Amino acid sequence: KQIILLPGDGIGKEIIESAKYVLNTVASEFGHRFTFHSHAIGGDAIDQYGTPLPEDTINACLNADAILLGAVGGPKWEGLPGNIRPEQGLLGIRKKLGLFANLRPIQGFAPLLHASPLKEEVVNGSDILIIRELTGGLYFGKPSERINEGKAVVDTLYYEREEMERIVEKAFESARIRRKHLTSVDKANVLESSRLWREVVNEKSKDYPDVTVEHMLVDAAAMKLITSPTQFDVIVTENLFGDILSDEASVLTGSLGMLPSASIRADGVGLYEPVHGSAPDIAGKGIANPLGMILSAALMLRHSLQMEEEANEIEEAVLACLEQGYHTADLSVKNGKQVGTKEMTEAVVENLT
Amino acid sequence: KQIILLPGDGIGKEIIESAKYVLNTVASEFGHRFTFHSHAIGGDAIDQYGTPLPEDTINACLNADAILLGAVGGPKWEGLPGNIRPEQGLLGIRKKLGLFANLRPIQGFAPLLHASPLKEEVVNGSDILIIRELTGGLYFGKPSERINEGKAVVDTLYYEREEMERIVEKAFESARIRRKHLTSVDKANVLESSRLWREVVNEKSKDYPDVTVEHMLVDAAAMKLITSPTQFDVIVTENLFGDILSDEASVLTGSLGMLPSASIRADGVGLYEPVHGSAPDIAGKGIANPLGMILSAALMLRHSLQMEEEANEIEEAVLACLEQGYHTADLSVKNGKQVGTKEMTEAVVENLT
Ligand SMILES: CC(C)[C@H](C(=O)O)[C@@H](O)C(=O)O
Ligand SMILES: CC(C)[C@H](C(=O)O)[C@@H](O)C(=O)O
């Protein structure tokens, strides 16, 4: 299996090594062969090639079975013009590969729950999968420009019905193998695109009579995620609402540094990255938390390589580490042992085998 | 002073009576004369006149010094087509009157803080003013329609530079008389409108050297509101981001039923309404919490009628009630006395005088 590594910026380089090490261990245990090739993206690619997404990186990704990405961005590249900013590498690769479905599982880890900003009785037991449409909407609609001699500006929220259909189907499929509850989030009292979205959800729901569907306005969803996170199973929404709500949800369980994400398309090819950023302040110090990256590698095994058992084994090993008290500087665990990136990775590997 | 009452739907009718009673008490204490006229809006107006915003209501509001609104909406009107939905009354009156600045103060009330979903050490001391642009952006941009024979759909995020300038100025003015910290929220790494927004904020900031400005992406803001609400003073943002973030923020302190809002324009005319909805499930039972409405009346005195002292007196009376243990069914107070809408209003009036 051909895996492309895009370490990117900041702590990306360190944590991607951790994922590679864990994957190699799993490969030898289960008799798989993974080949890894690294390519530049983001600020790193700007520094080397003057563009956040070199052709060479795109071509490598187009031929990959799966892609692991560390993180992109940092203050170093903040003054640059819009089209050569590190984030453009990420937006570009999503669009070029057609990675329309962003899966963000949000789950509490018992040993970390005490770090949640929410009361334990509110957050305990929450287990949410946010499915965000990733290649449409305001992110890519045209026009997106100054008009009227700079006196006004316009961005465009554009969706094709088919783009809605495929993400909504994905969401129903995901709900079906979970707790069979789907919350569709929109702003149908204001946006025409949301009214079409709601129609598509209602239509598709006929094919999934076993899944209960609830429509929720995005403002209400932003409230309910905090007041009753346990009421959600799968949430599906368009690109920008998904950006906001998935980040909001990511802090609920107190374990932002642990959360993985998958950006996939219908044939299973996908890009996997931790939810946290490039953390330039701690880059190069060997103290970054590799677990979000390692859990992203587990998602890759599950969604792109059909290796469910292997994915589960990694997830169990990570949980075992936490239960043994291992934690990096960003987490705190009662009576824990604080370790660096390498030792944390070693601990995961030991729990694997 | 000419005050228009728009009771609207659900509990709106009950709580608006509470506000009127409190205002009349304040008027006789301070020697003011308020005249009140009621008009229909929302579902109530649909039932009576077939439209959520009758001409007569618009005309009355155009001649008012200030407007108090109860709430609009309810399941009864949910099947109706987009343009005769109760919410259209609210959107319509905002636009017709040019109420471009939505002020949403979010504050904890010590006797209620225990009801917050957040840990007390996280939420304690938070005191945020969200200033949301209310008459532009995706809410009103054209086109907003199906295209390509219904196979696609488009909504338009349109802003004029001047619309940004006036709301940003309002935000700086507000920050100046508070803790002098302004967080401007946008999505400048994706949207052209956000990049113009950021330019406008940076330009205006030169006129307010005493106010520190921070730019924050909307996804980051959605996280930080939960993890460190006390880091915010004034937040300013465009219409849709403001809709989402202000609702998110409204549940942080555990006192959603207490929160007021103001929608104003440059000359001071404004519409004041509680943040909570029409609560159709408890309408007509006499148990609705009138405090969000009463505090909205206080905001009206402050922002539209320049009666700061009178506004403070109402706010202090409300806090005194809570400290005396009075609460409605939606709140809980340790060793409290649960009362209905009328008794709660009486309690406020008694604390006034
Ligand atoms: C970096 C940025 C453009 C990106 C987005 O908004 O999609 C990020 O916030 C994310 O959620 O992956
Ligand atoms: C009812 C709805 C159209 C409205 C909005 O989105 O502005 C409401 O959510 C609000 O925040 O006042």
C-alpha cells in the first residue's frame, strides 16, 4: 500500500514520524507492506518551492492509497498574500483529490475527561461523529472578490444538489452502523441552500428508515453541543457550518490533542490528519503529543485500507497508554508520567504487541 | 416617549406585559411618560393578517422611539412557505428599520452560575458583549435561489465597506467604555469578505489607540468561547458568524432565560428582545420567565432613551430578586422560591422602589 506523508509545518514533522513507526509495527505484526513517501505542503513547501502545493505533491497524492498530513501553518507565513498561504495547500489538496467527506469523531477518553471545560455530568458518555462537506459551499464558490471599485465584496455559497446527496448518503451510512440517529444542521430559516439541503436529507431519509433524522438550525446546534453533547450521534452539515461546529465540539471532551480526522472520497482514498494545529511554539522540542496523529493513522487503516482489526488495535493501545498514566505536556492525567513525543510513541508500540 | 410593543408568539404576550409594568413603575418613579402601542408580528400577524410583517406594524415602528419584541415562531407555522414564516417578520423589521447593530451582553449571575454546563472555575467572571452585524451578509445578499433547473443553489455573502465600517466603529466605541479589548472574528483564511473586514478593523483601530484588537478565526472563536470565556471583552463579527457565536455564548453562564438583546441603529432607535425563543410548550401557563424581557427593557432605557440610571435600577432589582431566591421554573436557585411570571414581575417591581 502506497502511503504519502505530508509532514507540513511546526510539530508536523515530529508527529508524522510517530505515525510511521506505529504503522510499521502494525504492518510487521499483520504481514502488510506499507511504502511511505514524503512530500512538501504548506509553509514548508512555500519555503522550498514558493508554493503551498507543488505539482509534485499533487501527483504523488493522486497515485496514493492514502495520505497522512501533520499540520500546516504558522506565524512565519502570515504576512503572505492569500494565494500563497500555507492553508491553501490544505484547501487545494482537498479540492484536487475530491475529498468531499470530512469525518471528525469526538469522543471522551476517561483518563482525560477531568480536563474538559464542561462538567463531568454534562460531557460524560458523549460520542459524536461530525460529518462535514469539505469541497463546496462558501469555501470554493465564485465570485469571491471585491466589487464596485473595492467599495463592496462578495463571496458565494454554491452547492450542487449532487454534492449534497453524496455527503448526506455518507452520513446515513455512518449513522446506520452507529446509534442510528442523524442530526442534519442547516440555516433553513434564512438560506436557500439550506432549504435545498433539508429537501435532500428528507428525500434520502426514505432509503434509511432505520435511521431517525432530526433537523437543527446551526445556531441551536452551537448551543446544544454545549448543553447536551450526549444527545448527538452523527451530525451532518455543509462546509462552513462544519468547520465551526467541529472545532467547537473538539474542545468539549478536554482532549483536543487526541482527536483525529479523515477527509475521504467515495472510492476510499483519504487524507488523515490530527485536529490540532502546527503548534509552532513547541515545534522541534520533542514534546508534541503524537496521539492525534497516531489515531489519524488508525482512521486511515479503517477507512482507506479496510484494516478494521489493525485500526482497533492502535486505538486500544492508545487508550492503554493513557490508562497507564502516560501523557504529554498538553494533557494532564492523575498520577501520570509526563513524557515526550518519542517515549509516548514507544509506549503505544509497546501496548500494541 | 413612544414605545411600540410587538408581543409576537408563544410566551411573548405574557412577558411583554411584565416589561410594560416594570417600565410604568420606573416612569412614575422618575417622572417620565411612556406611551405603549401594541402591533402584530410573526405567527400572530400571519394568523390575523396573512403576513408576518403587516404594513401597519412597519409604520408604527418607523415612528417609534423604541420597540420591545417578545418572541416569534412556533410549530404552528412551520409548514408555511419561506416568505410567510414568522421569522420573516423579525428579519423584515430589522432590515426596514436599518437596525444594523445587534448587541448581546453575556454575563453570569452569581445565583445561577451553578446551572452552567461549564465548570465554575472556567465560566466564573466572564462578561462578554457580542456585537453582531445584523442587516448584511448571507442573510440578505442576492442571488439566493435555485439555479440550473434546480440542480444547484446559490446564496450570496455581500457586504459594503460602509456597512463594515459602521459596525466596527460601534464595536470600538463599546470596547472603549468597557475593558478596552476587542476581538474581531472572521474567516480571513478563506473568505474575501473576511479579508476586507480585517482591513476595515485594522484601519479603524488607528482611531482607537486605547483599545487592543485581536483577530480570531471563527472556528477558533467557537473553541475559545468554551475553553476560556473570560478572555473576551467585546466581540465583533458579521451577521451569520454572530448568529452562531452569540447563541453558543448564550448558554455558557446557565442563564439563557435571563439574557437580553438590543438591535439598534446610529440614531439610537432600537428593537429590544430577550434571547430565548417563544417557548410554545409553556405559553399561556403563566410560568414563563419574564427577566430576559425585563432586562431587554433596561437595555432599551440605556441605548434608545438615554436613561442610564433607570436602566441600572432595573438591573439591580433583577439581581436582588435572584439573590432573594425568586426563580421561575426554567431556573434553579439554591433554597429558592419558585414563582410564576406575575409574581416574578411583582418581585422586580418591589425591589425597584
Ligand atoms: C485551515 C483552514 C482553511 C481549514 C478550514 O477552514 O477548512 C481548517 O480550519 C480546518 O478545519 O481544516
Ligand atoms: C429567527 C432567525 C432568523 C434569527 C437569526 O438568524 O437572525 C435568530 O436566530 C436570531 O438570532 O435572532
